[in-house]
Amino acid sequence: MSNIKKISTKGDNSPAIVSGNYINNSTKISIYNSLSFFNLFRKIFQQVISYTRHYIDNAKTDFQSLSDKCFSDEITVGQQITVEGFLSKYILTHRQDFHIPYTNKAGKTKIDEIKKQVKMEINSDLTQFPIQSFPFVFKNNAKQYIYFLYPPEFNSFILDVDPNKKKLLDIKKTVESVLDITTNTQPIVVISPVDLIQKTEKIVRITGILAEFDNETVSLFSSHLSNTQSKILENSFRPYNESIKSLCIDMSNKQRSRFEEIKSINSLKAMIYAETHFENTNLIDKNYIGYMLPKAYPGLHWVSFNSINGKISCGLCDSNVYIVTKNFTEFAFYTNSDIINPTVNKQQLFALKNFIDDFRLNVRRFYKKHKNIEIRNVYDFLFDYSKSHFFHPKGMMSSEESKKFVSTDSELKQTMNWIQG
């Protein structure tokens, strides 16, 4: 993230001080919204329809024109195509419950012992979209793996600011993202019956069949995805198109599918994330939670901003991990990483995990010691579910509250099992 601006605040009159009793009344809504988001993807990935009635001679095409040609019927669904691109298991995701245009972080501090004031400089940086991978799905009792194909020149999940959006933000104080989503970061979905994980994050040449998803399922995009997420998925989903409304490359026909690795890259920067929430917090005063932030600054712990979903607060502490919350019960944690640099990625994974562990243990110990209340912290969502047990022995979605909440909804229960699996 590049530094955008700096603001100054001081003393106990700072708006960053947490005050008042925060009542958790939105955790279930947040979990429901997030599970609905993942449920939509699970259903779509299970509903891919391969058009195997006919095959047109294999056509080579460049990535940038593939989607437009297909959505304008220049290339036919059911056609075998060969295309080069950057294959990844990740896609950008808009975690709208926690998103604000800028993420704030404490900078230099100076303590005035005479006036009993703390002066602090707050750095305001662009809030990047984190990345997300998905577990495999079962279709016809067989595994189907989910990947995303980007243009061959793709080399980063970190986006630049869109000048037009930045201008709109300054004028209307909107909370929409100011990041510039370009065709370079809009992938085409790839469905494969073969696990290609060792071939991801590389430039490849693939041959497969152009297919579309179930129209009824795709229509859900118009009501279940944010404008930002719809923009990210524009190369694969266009619900309002006149002809076909979705597109993927289906590699399930072994005779009609080929895969060739072309080149590796040395760096792929991205924002990784985790989301957790505390349980059994209805009877506690959350004013003290700011003091439990790892390497927290004295007297100044949060700075808050209005968003679509209410206020979102950024934690201020001496760490490369960004922490945001909307009710001091649910928290999202972000940090930058280089996901194909093993040294950097390992370091950032441990930094993210250790920050969350320190924070959750500090909170639990405090309320146990001073209030004799047992506070449990559970992981809800993570950028890569294959790493869930690295972060917590019980993995994701281990909350008893969450299990009870979704037990009456068969679709959400299936989605929770999908995430946990």
C-alpha cells in the first residue's frame, strides 16, 4: 500500500477512543451474508453445463478478446479453444462488511508528560481487496477444481487508484472502493477435474471447451453480489447480456483438454485476510478491547469511519497487520504478502496468525481475570481454506452459534460443510 495522506490527532478527546457499550446484534447477519456469498459460488461451480453436442475446430484466441467475442456470439459456447494466460487459484474478493476506501494505521507518537496528552500521526492507505480461493466442488460424484485465468501479463493483485473514483469519493464522501478494476484483474473461470495446484500462479496455455453456467443460478448475481464483485467477475458473468450470460473454460473432457506450462514468475503481491468473531460478549463492556491490540499505542486505539453498514473502526497499533471492526465483536485482519515468494509468504502468514493469536489471547485473559467471563474467539473466513488448520486447530466456522444458526437452512449448512471440508 502506498501512503495517501496523514492526519493528526491528540489526547483523550481523540475520536479514536472507544467509548460506550457495544452490543453485538449483527454477527449472525454478517455470517449469513458471507455464507450466502460463498453459497452462490458453490452453486455456480456445481452447475456448469458442458455443451458436448458438437465441437467446432479448435480456435486459438487471445485472452483479451475471448470474453467479448463469446458474449457477442462471435465464438460459440461448446467450441474448443486454446488460450494463453496466467492461471491462479485466487480471485480478488470484496469483503463489503469490512471495506472502507482507506485503512488507517498509527505512525509516529509523542507523549507530552506535562499536558498528559498523546500526539499521534495516522497514516491513511488505500484499502486493497484481499484474495480468495475456493475448495473443490462435487459434480456427478466427481471432484471439480476451481481456478481463474488472467491475461498473460498479469503479475499482481495490488490495484492502483482510479482517478475518477477518487474524485467522486472526495466530492460525495462515498464508501465505494477507489481501486481501479481493469481487464487485467478480471479472470475467466476454469473448471478442471484434475488438481492443477502445482501449475497455478504460472503462465500457461490451456485447451478446453467454452461452457456456461445454469442461467437460473447466474441470475442470482444481480441480487447477491456487490457492484464491485460483479465488476471483478465481468469476464465470466454478465447477467444482463442478451444471449449467453456466463462463461467458463471446462476441461472435464480429457480428449478435448490440454494443458501446457509456459513460464513462471518471481513475484505475485497480494493482500491476504482472515475474519474472526468473539462469542459470549453480550454482558461485557468492550471499552477495553483497544488496549488488547498487540503493540497498542497508549490512549489511542481506534479511528472510525462511516460506511454503508455503519461505522467501521481501524485499529491503531505498531504492526504491518491491519485490523478493522464494525462492532468490536467481529474483526477482519489484513496484511500484504508475496504469495509465490516462499520466504516472504511464510513470514507474512506467521505475522497474520501471530497477530490474531496475540489479540484473541489478550482479550480472553483480560475478561477472565477482571470479569470472570469466558470469551471464545473463532475463525469465520479466510483467504485460503487449505490453510485453515494452520490458523486454528478446529479450522473455519467452528462456532457453535454459527452451526445452530445455519442448521435450519440446508443450503447454508452445505456451504458451511464445503468451507470446513
